[in-house]
Amino acid sequence: FNVVPETENHLLLTNTSLYLTNEMIIEDGSKEEKYDNIKNGVHSILKSQLEKIKNEGFYEYNSRPYCGITLRGLLVLYSCTTNEEIKILAKQILDDTFKKYVSQCWRGYTSLPFRRRKEYIDDNLRNFDAMSSWAAAYTDYSADGFEKIESITLVLYSRILDYRPPADYIAMYLDDFNEYWVRSKQHNIEITYREKNFAIFSGGH
């Protein structure tokens, strides 16, 4: 009854899948307008959703496992779309998300609710590659069964798809000694303090 909207990650994955499927059908030679994202309205719907996320932040940012699902959709969208406008929006959101992760973590450890626990964080992963560490931060890496596959998939996507964060963001991530006060907005205000020994996170209304 339009009282509660569909969840953020569902909308993004549904619209992203439809958008990319239509692009592939057109690339294969179809001339039917129902597959043209501009003419059928799918472009404007996805663009509007991406702009809302870019301007207001994620609604489900601190909800495990939803942010990992959302990131997977954005990584695929950025890597596979042929539309430059959508690609740019996806990159801006991914850049912002990576920067928030960097500013809210210490050596890849995050103090947000439901994030990785110390017993299954691997420093070698962080030292080996910032992308893999970022992806692993949004998964339950100790999970079994389907959730384990979901976790590995996001880390794999972060490595094989096209997106890479700006070099200065990675440099900030690898810098263990500078001190940061960060105030960011994800529908609610989030404040993080980080220095060489620890990070403290606070969020909520």
C-alpha cells in the first residue's frame, strides 16, 4: 500500500539487473523500444535512485549484510554498463563509500555494529590489498554455507571488476599514524575518531 517502500538493496539490484539486461539485448542487435533504457524509463528510474544515494547516503549502510549486497550491485553496474552517466554516478557512490570505510576503520578493523570480529580478521588481507579488505569488511567472513559463498563473492568481485578507489583514498587507508575526526551522513549523522592505536565510532539519531 506504499506505506513502507521496498528495501534499498532490493530496488538497486532489481533496477541494476534490468538495466544491464536491456543493454545486453540492445548490444545483441534488438531494435525493440521496450529494451531501450532511455525510452522505457528504466534509465531515469535508476539514475534517480543513484542520485538519491549519492546525495543522501545509504539507508542500510550499517545493516549487515545489506551493504555488501548493495556494493556488489554497484561494482557490477560500474564495470558493465555502457552508459557513461550511470557509470559516473556508480563511481561517485563507490568512492564515497570507500572513503567512509577508510575513515571509520583502523587497519581494516571496523567498530560498527555487526562488522567483522577480531577472530576472523586477517591482517595479511589488509596488507595485501585495500580492495579485498574493504570488501571483506562488509561480509561475515566466518560464515558457513550460503553466507560464506556470499562473502567470498563480494571479495572476488572487488578484485576482478573494474572499480578502483582514488589513490589518495588508498594512501589514507594505509596511513596508520595520522589522526582523523570524521563527520558523515548516512540518513543519520555518524562521527568517527581515529588515531594510530584505535578508532571510535558513534552513530544514530
